[in-house]
Amino acid sequence: MRFPRLFRPHSNLSIDVNRNIVQSEIDGGVKLQDLSPGSTLHVRTQHTSYLVLVIAGNLALISGHPRYCPQPVLVVIAGSTWGGSILKAHFIGRGMHLEFRHPKYRMPIVTSPIHEIREFPLSPASQMRALGGPARSAQTV
């Protein structure tokens, strides 16, 4: 049996930063490197619901925001923050703010706090159709 490697507090980080990192592991989330190309996520934040189709690594098509991505747009997902300058790279975490690079904006887009993350097991053909709205069956991540 293989156990996940858990974060060990680092002496050079503040108590608050160490606490946030540990809390992100408790709250859960998705490591982008653990997702296969074609994986589809529904990310519900405090204000918006996003659909994310992983292309490869941290490259994804994202839609859902009426201003920044009403239609699917190719972005680079940097990771998640706690609302400050510290980024948990290549990670989408509950209670955190998703940060991604949009091709039309110089500064990264930072979402409101993430409430829920779901992965949708869809066929490749269904994934493209799903960008218009979430699928029916989903599993919570």
C-alpha cells in the first residue's frame, strides 16, 4: 500500500503559510500533473462556475466567466493562492483562488474562492460539447 506524501512544515515559512499549506491538503483539490489530457473539471467559485478542459499539464480551455471567458479560451493555469502573493503551483484547491493567464490580459486572472471541484468522466467527443455546460454525472474530487 502506498501512502501520499504529506507536507511537512518548513522552518523558513511563517506559521500562517505552513497552516495554509496543510489546510489546502485537508480541504482537497486537484494537482494538474495528476490529470490526463482531456480531463474535464467543473470548478465552482463563490461567484462563477467554470468548465476546464485540460489540454496538457497546466494548459487548458476554460469557460464560464461572462467577461473573461464566456466562450472557451486557451489559458495557462498557474495554480491557486490564498488571496495573497503565495502561489501553490499547478494546483486547484478548495477554499483557494484559481489563478490563470489569459492571452488578452497582461495580469493573471484570479477567481473568487473555490467552493467545489468536480471531475467529469466524459468521452473526447462529449468533452467538446460539454464546454457549453456541465455534464450530468460527476464525481467530487
